[in-house]
Amino acid sequence: MRVYFKRWIIVGTCLVGLAVIAIALPCIIPAPEKQAESRAKAAILAEDTNAVHNAIAAYSEDHGHQPKCLDELVTRGYLKSIPRDFLPKAQSLGLAQHCE
């Protein structure tokens, strides 16, 4: 009787362990859809960063100095519009969105 009891304790412990793993696994491994969405956002941000960088370089070449804000790039035709996701990065680079 004791042998069977010990086996059932081991089996029960294994089942509980498997249940914990099954519940935690989706939290640990991201879903493929979220990975694809994350990669798409990263690609768009890279394109936006490249476009702003090229616009700043062209502005600097034409005017001899960097723009004071991102609005100058739009009003002078270097950018069609300010990329929405680029704004936090622009602020960290010292560029304001609007000129004062």
C-alpha cells in the first residue's frame, strides 16, 4: 500500500508541474502574431528614422545648419509629415516637434 501511495504522490507532483508549465508557457513564449507585429513596427520605425535622417542631412547641406525643429523640415518640403512613432526618439535627440 505504501508503494502505491508514493507512486501516486510522484504522479500527482508531475501532473501539477506539467499544469504549471502549460499555464506559464504562453506567458514566456510570445505569440507569432505579436512577433510579426513587433517586427513590422520596428521596420516602420527604421524607415521613418532613415527618412528623418536624410531630411536633416539635406536641410543641413542646403542651409548650413541643422533645423531647430521637425516642423521646419515639413514646412520647407524636406518631409511630407512628421512620423508619429518617431517623436519620442526625436525628443531624445534634442529636436522639438514645433518651433517656438
